[in-house]
Amino acid sequence: MNVFIAGLSTETNSFSPLPTGNLGFAEGPVYHGDATRHELQYATAPLHIWRKSAEERGWSVTESLSAHAQPAGPTVRAVYEAFRDEILSDLRAAGAVDIILFALHGAMMADGYEDCEGDLIAHCRAIAPDAVIGGLLDPHCHLTQQMLDAATLLVAFKEYPHVDVPERAADLFRLAAETAGGHINPVMRDYDCRMIIAMPTPSGPMRDFVDAMSQREGEHGILSLSIGHGFPWGDHPRTGTRALAICDGDSGQAETVARELGQGLYELRHELHRDIPDIARALEMAEAEPSGPVILADMSDNAGGGAPSDATFLLRAILDRGLTSVATGIFWDPVAVRICREAGEGATLPLRLGGKCGPMSGDPLDLTVTVRKCASDLTQRFGRLPAPLGETVWIETDGVDIVLNDNRSQTFHPEAFEKLGIDLSERRIVCVKSSNHYQAGFNPIAARVIPVATPGALVPDFANIPYQRRRRDYWPAVEDPFA
């Protein structure tokens, strides 16, 4: 067997002020056919797994581009086209291939392209009409018809936080190998659940739903089941939750199973919907807790959803209240990072922090800070996989510890603080710039977790996201979207 592997992904926030271009991908970083010769990271883990799995079988592997950028606004057209064309050129040069595997996202848009993944897969299908083409997707995908038509297999991570990337990459390889070997004949069907909400999986009804869904795989011809949660802040006609079923040779069964799965999830919508307090109420709740640390999630300034990660709204409220024993981060502020590194550890200086990217970032804060620690090349865990932090700085002002970096990233794990020397067990409040992925790392240490509806690029008011292209025929925008 000849296997072709590549990765191209970002998540497009239609309301973000940040374009996605070469510099954003360079922080990924970008590998031109040699990602698996470098240290395994979150973005490149699928390629490592696929190469190892193929070579264990004695199969040949052609490795192409690996390019992944933090979510932001639409990708610059020329950047997307250059990456796509590099993959297509490598595929043509590879000759006859049996299996093509892609590490994708599923919600990538570029100027002139509303469905980058569908466009890429369709071009590959034209080059290799008989190949098995598999796409590994983030559940926050749009799951377009073009993707479903052109791919042989689409498998999404089941967990949110996405801590199951290695397992799902292995699933996709196994299914692709069995298909190429003639042992199965996968048929895909999806079902529109007509809902847009956040559905974290660590606990509650979503935990039970995912466990039950996983148990059905492998039974009675059911090959794979996925839920595409959808990415609410991507303004796309297919934005929203979809159930996906892959069955062995039976399109009717796949359609029935997808409908059953999707309707079952829709019935849970009211249980899944969360009350998310605003800043004032969240801080009152945190102060009322008898012990810490209380984790406050700055949901709307989540770099992992396309926000700048430099918003000051929550930190300003904390300082205005005079709260102490607080740790907060990660603030993306390359200018402030450079100033602090120039001043050096132990220096006290005036510093303008955050609020640099536009109105959704708030106003900058003018603080007097002490530089406690500067570090290079740190990582934080996302599940079991490392994610880079770049240049990282710990500053302190009036009993508040603030973590800054120059490589825009959401806060996944306590390591983002602890590797700098901040002991979170000694802090009453810990604020993390993340919507849900923080839960895997922070829930185990938390006295209480409070998501906060802060202003920003990802305001969790799903009924009122100002779509231009997505119809308002979904819950909770309307009470009964199936009427």
C-alpha cells in the first residue's frame, strides 16, 4: 500500500479582527514534508501516528505539508491556495496512492473559499479518483456536503476538550486500511440537528451521550459515529450541529443511525444549555467560595476560537475590586513581552498591557509591574500532547500574577502558570483565557469552575450571533426549528 499524509488546518472566526496569513501559520510551525522528523506536537500528532502505523505494516509513506494556525479571521486567499497547491503537487509526484489521510479542522475559510477542506479534498479526488481519502476533523467543523461527497471517511474527535486526538487518528487509519484492503465499504450520512450551543464532554449529559455513542461503534455494521458540534462564530450556511454515521455498505442504515443520533442529541438541548454569568456576577460567586482556587474562564477572549487573547475586561474588573491572590493568563502581547524581557527579571516598570487589537479587546491597562520570570520554549499540555507557548513572561501587580506570551494560544493546562513558578494551590482565583479546553487540565485542581460571559470575539449568546450567511432556523434562535 502507498499512503499519502498531510495536514492543513485553522478554525475561521468570521467576526475576528485578525487575518490568518503566513505569520500565523509560521507559529504552527509549517513543515514541508518533514513534520514527523520533528518532535511530536498537538497539531502534528496525527501524521506521526499515521506514519508509524503504515511503516509497521511495511507500507510506503509520502509525507506532504503540515501547516496549522491558531484560529483567527479568514485565511488570506494566496496563502490558502499556495498550501493547497503544494499538497496537490506532492500528490501528483507521489504517483499511484492507495490511501490519502488529512489532518484538517473542518471550519477553515479563506477569501473566496467558504469551504477550504471540501475544496482540498475535491481537488485530491480529481487527481486520485480511486484512492481512499480520509479526513480527521475537529468536532467544531461545518461538515459540508462537498466534504461528504469527496471524502471516503470523515472522523471527528469525540471529546471537547479535544483530548482524544491520538485515538481518533488511529481510528481513521484503521478504517482507511480496512477500506483499501476491501474488507469494508464505508457509506457516510449526516443529520442536521438544527442547534448551535457549546457541548463540553467531561461531565453531565454530554459525557453519557458520547460514551453511549462510542459503544455503538463496531456493532451491526456501524463503523464510526461522530458529532460535528459546529463552530458558532464561523458564518457559514452549514454552521451548527450535525450527526455523522458511517456504516458498512448500507446507506439506509447510515441515514437511520445518523438521524437517531442527531434526534437524541437534540432532545438534550435544554439540559446542555448553560447559564453563564457576566463578569460582576462571576466575581461575586468567586469571592463567596470558602476556598480556592476558583477557576474563571474568560470564554470570549479565547485564542482557540479566533479571539485576540489580549482583552482586558475581566482583569480590569479584578483590579477595580482590589482582589488579590489572583493568577490570570495567557495574555497575547508581544510588545509587552519584549519590554519585560529587555527590563529583565526583578525589574519594576510601568507597562501598558493588552487592549491592542480593537474594540473587542477593551482598553489597554497602564500598570506598574514587577517582572518575576522570563522563559523561552515552554509548552503546556493539551491532553497528553505538548503545545508551544513561545516567549513567556510572569509579571505581578498588586497581588495579581499575570502570564503573557508572544505565541497566541489559549490556556489549556496549569503548566502555563506552574512552569513559570506560580503555585496555583496558593491562589484564590485563577482566570484562564479559554472557552472549554481548559477543563481537562484545570477541573482536577479547582474548588469551583465558573465560565464567564465576558465581552469579546466569542460572546456565548448563541441565539443572537450576527450571522449574514447562516439562516436563523436553529435552536436557541427559534424554539422549534423543525416546525
